[in-house]
Amino acid sequence: MSDEVLAVLIFGLTYLAIISERVPKTAAALAGAALMIAVKLEGYDQRQAFAAIDLNVIFLLAGMMIIVNIVAKTGVFPWLAVHSAHLAGGSPLRILILLSLVTAVLSAFLDNVTVVVLIAPITIYIAGALEISAVPFLISEALASNVGGTATLIGDPPNILVGSAAGLDFGSFVTNLAPVVVLILVLYLLLVPLLFAKQLAVHPDVRARIMAMDRRGHISDYRLLWLSVAVLALTFLGFLLHGVLHYEPATVALLGAAVLLVLSRQDPHEILREVEWSTLFFFVGLFVVVGGLDWVGLLSDVGEKMSDLTGGNTTAASLTVLWVSGILSGVVDNIPYTTAMIPVVREMGVGLGGNGGPGDVLWWSLALGACLGGNLTIVAASANVLVAHLAERSGQRIRFWEFFRYGSLVTLLSLVVSSLYIWLRYLL
């Protein structure tokens, strides 16, 4: 059995174990990672496997989880939840749309994983008060975070990778991607009532009780609240300026977490106990498994075949990169997929005119496909995985096929709209 076939077999078994939900997702991912290392595919040993783990993602998540766990001590999440419910008139559907919109907008200016970490606790509290499942809210927010994060350089990890490789700045992403992202977001929000309305019915008495809740209470520690707000503001500023400061987002998050831990005088053991370690180790396992596919050349083989099929035609190349990226990044995690595709797209772009020429459209096709394809499955994007684990921690499970039912429709809509946008703006 060749190494390529063995890598596909291990990935396939790991993926089947994850979507079957007969074993915990984290256990399946770690077992697949251990097996991928044990068979040493073409020298893919522990050193190479550990190098495939994106520590920027792991420590960004860890840092923000620590911050959020401290912020939760202030009671601000119930306070925000009550205010959001009042603003939406107590309507679950309007609350879902409001939270999805806020998630999408914030995801354009912060890492979308960070936004989900902040919004999910508010969401779970609201759903509990409404006496309905938080699952529709959380699924919608995950989808919205991936759409919103597509608009800017810092919103979604694949964009950071593309921007660095192609030398594209924040302004370039906004001018080229934000218009189509706004259109996709508007269409998605119009679609929300058709997707989720049936799951959001509540008794009028519950709605009345929500509207009668005291908006002034809930805050239990004002000193810690203002300290947390100050540290969060500086952390967010660091995210916005991380390129200028030459810090990775993970460094910014860890600095914020360390400062808040020291100044708040919270017990580190208690705060760290609340970190979503299962989520972090799921990513570790997934990175190692997908890294094995990349190591044996399977992802680059896909890219080379794409290049051969398009035959130097700009339209064919652009749309092929968009759709293949949208589908494959929905199956494998979009971060390692984007890393593997960057050299392929660079070579394809050289043949089409390189930077500043028609070849530039390929970078936008890759960014749109990789980011929007993250909505296809629950394991395709970091925000999705985190939402699933937060839901499970609250006693509610988002099943693979349940997410896929919504995610596949949103991904299809997004890719169709993106295809029309690319064709009209760059190819006519």
C-alpha cells in the first residue's frame, strides 16, 4: 500500500469517526493523529507532525478563552443578553438575526474565533431564558462569523495566510472582498427566517417574562468589569494593529490573558480549569492528520491538476480555484488547505500575469473559497469547532449532519454569488 493511499485511509477513518459521533470528536482526531505519526508516511514523524500544528490558532484560542473566563466572573454576559433580548423585543427570531449580524460585523475586524468566544456565552444565556435550544443561534453565529470574517485581512485565518503570501494589505482585502461579503450576508439574513423560524417558537408568557427582566442587575463586580473592558479594548487594538506591531494574533491574545490574570488576581487554577481543552486538542489532532495529507503531496497534487485542467484560461482558473477551495476547505480544515494551495496559486498566477495583472484574481478566488467553504461542515473552520464544543459543554449537541444541512445551503449560496461577483468584476 502506497503512502498516499495510507494517508487517505487514515484521514478517511478519522473523518468517518468524527461525523459518526459514536466516539468523541477529540478522541477521534487524536487517535488519527497518533496513527498518522506512527506509520511515518514518507518520513512524516513526530517532528514533522508537530510542525504541522498551527500554534497561532491554538494559543489565540487559549488566550481568548482565559480572558472570557475572567470576564464571565463580572456577570456582564447575562447583562448583555438581557439588553439584546429587550432590543429585539423578546422575539427569538429577531434576537438570532441581531446576534448573527453583530457576529458577522465584529468578525470582519477581529478574528472570527475570538468573536465566537465572546458571543456564545451571551447566546447560551438568552436561549436558556427563552426556554429553547441554543443550537439554532449558535449555528447561525458560526455561519455568520465565517461570512463576516471573509471581508478583511484579519477576519479569518486563511486571509492572513493569503495576504502574507501575496503581499496584500488590509485595504486591498476590504476593497476587493467586502462588497461581495456584504451582499452574501444580506442574502443570508434574509434566508434566516426560512432556516430557523420553526425552531424558535416560544410561549407568549416566556416572551413577556423576558421583557420584564431587570436590565440594571446582573453585574456583580464593577472593578473587574472595567479592568476587563480596558484589557479587552487593548487586546482588540492589538488585533487591528498586529501587522504594524509585527505580532501574531496569538501573541496579542496571550499578552492580554497574562495581563488580565495578573491584574485581576483571579485564581489561575480555577480560570484554566474552564478553558476548552477538548477543543484545543481536537485542533491539535486535526492539524496533524491534515498535515499528513499535505506531507505526502496530496493537496499539492490537487492544485497541480487544477492548474493543468484550466490550461492558462483566467476565467476557468479563477472559478476552479473558487469552487475546489470551497469544497475541499469544507472537508479538511481551511488553514492547512490554504497553506498547501498558496504555492500552486502563485504559480498559476505567474502564468496569468502575476501581481498587478489578471493573476491577482486567483488570490481573491482562493480567499473566498477557503473562507466561505468553512461553512460547509462543522469541522471545516475553527469557529465551527469551537461553537460545537461550547454547545456540548452547555448540555446541547450540534450534530454533524444538522450543521451540514444549513452549512451546505449557505456555502452553495455563497459560492454562486462569489462566482458572479468574480466574473462581473474581474473577468468581463
